[in-house]
Amino acid sequence: MKLFVFLVVGVVCLGISDVALARDAVEMGVTAQAYFLRIGVATVGIGITIGGILYSLGLGLWGRILLVNGGIGAVIILGIAAVLKILSAITGTSL
């Protein structure tokens, strides 16, 4: 009988901890997504600005490279965020 009580208590504790871990994992994912988006937007802005400065100073090749890469980065970073929002709206989950 004692073993049965220990098993029931153990299973209940494991069930409760799994729910808490899943909730923490969702919060961690949302936080990571927000940080990723902030860092991406900041680096894209810095890259485009430095590219424009280099282009205006006469370093056309380096300026163009940074401007094009900044534009590609902006499309990727902001596009991923938009796609994730669309998928979360379709599936009804929070990504």
C-alpha cells in the first residue's frame, strides 16, 4: 500500500512538473523571438547606415555591399517575424 501511494504521488508530481516546464518553454521561446527581432532590426539599421556613409565617402564597392546585405537582412529578419505571426494566427497558437 505504501508503494502504491508513493507511485501515485510521484506520477502526480511528474505531471505537474511537465506542465510547468512546457509553460516555461513557451515563455522562453517568446522571449528569444523578441530578442532576435530587436537585435536583427538594430544590426540591419547599423549596416544600412554604415553602407550609406561608405558609399558617400567614395568607397562605392564596400558601401554597395553593405547596403545590399542590409536590405537582404531586413527582408529576412522582418519577413521571418511576419511569417511566424501568420502561422500563429492560422494555427491558433502563440509562437
